[in-house]
Amino acid sequence: MFLKNAFFMLLAAGLCACQSQTATERTTDAPTIGEATPTPKDTDITTTTMTQDVTYQRRLVNENYAISVTVQGEENMKDLQIEVLRGGKLVTEFTESIDGQVAGSMTTDLNKNKHPEVLVFVESSGSGSYGLVYGYELTEKGKSPLTLPPLKGDAAEGYMGHDTFKVENGRLLRTFPVYADTDANAKPTGGTRTLTYTLGNDLVFALEKG
């Protein structure tokens, strides 16, 4: 009887040891409390995606204003994004849809009212590469758009695009080749024409005569 009881006691002890070892083996693969579990680098992926299609980026400064100009998009239609800070604080940020490529940007005060303007020069898509100006006057309350009227009359004669813009002596200069009626798109024969614009307090560019 004693031997039988001893046999069963040894058998029970062996079973307990095996169960304990099995439980230990099952739990060693799981992380303990406080152990870091690897996760995918979502931030790195997002950053790469956001910067892949940036085709233009520039930071402009005028007095207390810091202006970031960014263009995103790989096709003809793109998003022009402008962020304006004044004294380090956000004044405004906005997005415009543009059709074409940004040729340049700058900040000015053409109407001399102590409110800076930001000008973005765009070449439209297509063979003509028509010049466009996206302009905004900035204040501590936000922004107001500038208007460049379409060409008409003598100023538009022989015009087929390919504009270039620059600012000189407080005026906006627009230069483009002049085409005769029989000229091919890439071969103008009429020389070039330069138009000079002033900016009034109404934020409309006015063509100077002469």
C-alpha cells in the first residue's frame, strides 16, 4: 500500500512539472509588461508621400511677414499653397488651383501702402505658355487678391503668350514676343513688346500708356 501511494505521488509531481514547463514555454514569446512592441514607421511613409509631388517651394520675407509658397501636383492642374506668418504668428493660409508651371514668386509693395504683396508668376499649360499673375495684398487680418486685366486693343495685337514678368522701379513689367498673322508658334517675327503696369489702392494693375 505504501509503495502504491508513493508511486502515485511521484506520478502527480511529474505531471505538475511538465505542465509548469509547458506554461513557461508558451509565455516566453509574448512581450512582458512595459516591453516595446515594434510598429510600422507611419510618420516616415507620410512624410515621403507629402513631399513627392512638390514642384516649387520658396520662402519670402517682407518686414515682419514670412511667406511660404508651395506648389504640389505632378499634372497640369496643381495646388498653389501660401502660408503667411506675421511676427511668427499665422495670419492666413490658403490654396488656389493653378493650370501650369510656376516660373517664380516675389514679395513687393507696389502701391506703397505699407502692406506687402506676394506675386506668383505662372506659365499656363499648352504650347502658348500664357503668362498669369496670382497676386495678393497681405494685412494683419488676411489677404486680398490683386487683379491683372486681360490684354485688349493695341496691347494685345500679335500676342500669343510666352510672357515673362519682372518688377522694376515699383512697376510690373510684362514682356512677350509679337507674332505676325503668318508666323508659326515658335517663330515670331515682330520683335518683343514690354508693357508696364502700376498697382493702385484698388488692387488692380493699370496699364501705363506710352
